[in-house]
Amino acid sequence: MEREAVLVGIDVGTSKVCALIGEVSRDGRLTIMGHGTVPASGLKKGVVINIDQTVRSIADAVERAERLSGWKIDRAFVGVGGQHVESLNSPGQVAVTGHHREVTREDVNRAIEVARAVSIPSNREVLHVERRGFTVDGQEGVKDPLGMSALRLEVETHIVTASATAVQNLSKCVAAAGVKIDELVVNSLASADAVLTETEKELGVGVADFGAGTIDLALFQDGSPFHTRVLPVGGANVTNDVAIGLKTSLQVAEELKVRHGTCDLRSVTDDDEEISVSVLGEDAGRTVSRLEVCQIIEARMRETFELMRNEIRAAGVGMLPAGIILTGGASQLAGAAELGREVLQMPVRVAAPAGIGGLVDTLLNPSYSTAVGLLQWGAASLGASEPLRYESAPARGVLGRLRDALRSIFP
Ligand SMILES: Nc1ncnc2c1ncn2[C@@H]1O[C@H](COP(=O)(O)OP(=O)(O)OP(=O)(O)O)[C@@H](O)[C@H]1O
Ligand SMILES: [Mg+2]
């Protein structure tokens, strides 16, 4: 296989940090060469609240991925989450200059600059300016206007912003772990790359990455995103409700949820089904009814889907014909798709990353959609005709370092 580039993705999640090393071939195929996942402890709802702990988690994950692959990580695509992520749609219009009144790359860039010039407070950082489509002399729905004859060019953009300080804290942690940032990518758009098809994006679809502390949401229409949001609820809220409702530890509640939980109450037919658990402050164990566990889970999940439904309505979308694609660790809860369908009144399915080769055993799981998506995002941004943007960095010995040093003297 001819190698195009070696890329790294780091998903700094509320419950885990995952670093992946992937090789992109010339035809765009992605092969995973290294993987490190460690539990995270320095984040709350997707936002860094403890620098030291977060640096340690990132460094651990990176080191594991390096050891497994024999490659050295020095730069990475890094995911951004947290409720501070917001989005808006902004148009930009310019007159087509140039000799023959043909749209050039420069006209496109100027139009995007105009769209970008929308006032964004200084405490916000712009993460993405996605071009949604162009209008050429009043003709809407143009995907690529280059070379078209026109007097007027208008672009519609989707701009994703985040809190500048939250982004700075995350960047600081990544830098302290010894990694440079190729690009900061909002989690939902990374996950979308891992689980959505082009057809779904054209039709109209949403991705909801259901994590531990948050739901990363991105809605697509006509092939591109038009609404990006983060809801401040996740699987940890479900676990928490079970722990409070049944007076157990979080650990016991998590196990009850994962092993016995479902949000499809119709499937809990046997009223007498009992599960024995150990309870805080009691020596002897006790039993709880599975129905009771599942009722707590169902109530929280229903509320969560209602929140999602309100968010989708607030986005002003009439229909999402391809529905909502659930992913993220918490999407694995039994019955999640069924309940989602009932509450959202649209198609819902659970998806895991697909279309990758190499070390994929554990990665074909919804928990890894953001991490895999970061690599796919990076692969897409390579661009077929562009020269290698990301030079490979095999674990460097003395010779390699010497060569690097010489290169910096005699470039
Ligand atoms: N089999 C399972 N059934 C139900 N829930 C599960 C299962 N496996 C994991 N979870 C839940 O998934 C959540 C973790 O998901 P994930 O790894 O996507 O989160 P994260 O990326 O660390 O968090 P966030 O995206 O919110 O920052 C936890 O709440 C966990 O309870
Ligand atoms: Mg996540």
C-alpha cells in the first residue's frame, strides 16, 4: 500500500481519552496502527477542569498508542466538546471581479471572508467555517462555482465557535503532553465523519454522539452541517439516577445499567426478576427489581430524547428524512434506538465506526466514533492533489534526530 500520510486523532472525552494513529493510503483508506485509551478524570461534561489530570490522561493514551505502533506522536487532530460549543449560519456576498467575470478561487475566498466577518465576541474562538453552498447570480444550490460566469457570488457558511478559554485550556493540556495540534475539530463533526454516509447527509440527518457527560449533536442537510450543539447530559446522568434511586455506589449503578439495563420497558416482562447488589453502608447485599432499575433508566433516557427533540425543533428543521444516527458509548444502552424513535418520531439507528482496517478489534464500537472520525477528518483534509501536509514520524533514533537537525540547518 502506498502511504499518503500518518495521522493522529485524540478524543479527550469526559470518561476516557483515546489516541489513535492511522495510516492513510493514496486511495483514502485508513489503517489503524496504534491505539491507546485510558480513563479520564480531569474533565466535566467535556470541559477541562483539572489541567494536571488531563495532561496525564492525554500523555498516557499517547504513550500507549506509540508503544503499540512504534511510531512517535508529535501532532494530532484533537476533538473539542462541551456545552460552550455553538454554531450559526452566515452568508457572504461579493461581486465577481476578474477579466472574464468567471468565478475564481479568490472570489470564493473573499465571499467566505465576508461571511466570516459576522461579529463574533472576542471570548469566542472560531473552530470551523464550513461552506454549505453557493448562490451564483440568484441561482441557489451551487456546490462548486469555480469557472462559472457570474456577476454576483454568494456563499452560505456554517460557523462553529467555542469558548476561547475552554479551547485554550484544552490546547494547553495537549501541548503539555508534548503534542502539537494539527486542527481542533468539534466532536460531533468528527463523529459524523465516522458514522454518516454522504447520502444521509444529502437527504438530511443528525448525528448524536451520546457520551458520558454530553451529547454532541450535528444536523446535516444538502450534504453539509447547519446546526451544531452540545447538550449537557449523557450516560453518567443515567448512572447517577440509578445510584440515587437505589442507594448504591456509582460503580454498582454503572454495572446494573450496562449489564441489566434497558430503556424498552416492554421487554422487561418478568416483574419478579431480582438482581442482587451490594449497597452503600450495608454489609449484606440486597436485591433490587430489574423493573425498578429499568424504570429509572427509561425515565432519564426519555427526558434526554425530549431534550434532543426540542433542540432539533429549535434548529428550525422541518424534517430529517434519514433521521438521527446515535453513537457514543451511551448509545449502546439496550432499547435506545426504539425509545429514540418513539420520542423523536423519526428513524433512529445506532452506529459504530466502519470502513477502517488494521487494529480495529475494540474500535468498531460506538464509543470510538469521535476518535476514528478525527482520523477521517484529517484524511479528508489531506486533499488528493495537495503535497503531503503531514510528514510521517516513525519513532526516531539518534540518526533520525540528526537528520532532522541537519534539515533544519540545510533545509
Ligand atoms: N454497554 C453499555 N450500555 C450502556 N451504556 C454504556 C455501555 N458502555 C458504555 N456506556 C456508557 O457510555 C458512556 C461513555 O461513553 P463515551 O466513551 O462515548 O463518553 P466520552 O466520550 O468519554 O464522554 P463525552 O463525549 O460526554 O465527553 C458512559 O456513561 C457509560 O456508562
Ligand atoms: Mg465523547
